[in-house]
Amino acid sequence: MLASAAIMGDLMAANVFSELIMFVSVLIIAAAVSGILATTTHELSLGISSKGDILTSELTQDFEIINDPDNIPWNQTTGIISIYIKNIGKSPIPFSKDVLTVLIDGEVANISSTSVVNSNISDVIYPSMVGKLDVNYNVSGYHTIKVISECGIARTLKANIQ
């Protein structure tokens, strides 16, 4: 009887020990899953914040091409056309040939210079201000002119260069 009680005690100790190992294993796995979920949630929130900043700039920055479609200023000697854009948004728009793109009939056109009309400022168009893009293009006729800002806002004008 004493021998069977000793064997029973050993079996119970072994059973408790294996249950303790299982419990610790479950805790380690739960901690790992929790860490992965926390990291994923953090990365997701950073992505949402970044997209929110981009969307905010797209919603607050807006411009319009204000040229007369039938009378685009064109210097035939230099091959320069002038495109005027007006900031109709609520925030300033970076304004230089490095951050703007002009497409004429789907082809990238070289911007020779930029200037802000009636202002000493040359690299930003504030709300309600007008900027002038001088573009190298020496072909007359009807063309599609597209101006694209650094944040992807694009405006198109079908115009007659004459």
C-alpha cells in the first residue's frame, strides 16, 4: 500500500510538471501573438496617418489653368508658351519647374521658368495668387495641355496655340 501511494505521488508530480510546461508554453505563444498583433496594428496606424496627410494636402491644394483657350500666349521666336495657373485651394502650392509637370498632347514639355504674377515670391503660389509657367513648345494648332502638381492634382485645358 505504501508502495502504491509512492507511485501515485510520483505520477501526480509528473502530471503537474507536464501541465506546468504546457501552461508556460501557452503563455509564450500568447505573448508572441500579442506582440505580432501590436506591431501590425502600429504599422497599420502609421500607414493610415501617412495616407491621411496625403489626402489632406490633395483636398486643400487645388489650382485651375486660367488661360483663354483660344489665345495661349506664344512667342514664336523663342518657342515659349505661357500657361497661367491660379491657386483656388486653401493652402500654398509649391511652384517650381522641379515639382510641376506639363504634358502637351501626352508628351512631357520642358518648363523653362516659373514666376508668380505680381509678386516677389517665386517658389510658392498662395491661395488666390496666379503663377506663370513658361514652357518650351513651338507647334501651333489645337493641343491638350495638362499641368500636374507634385501631389498629383492635374488640370487639363484644350487650347489653340497660334
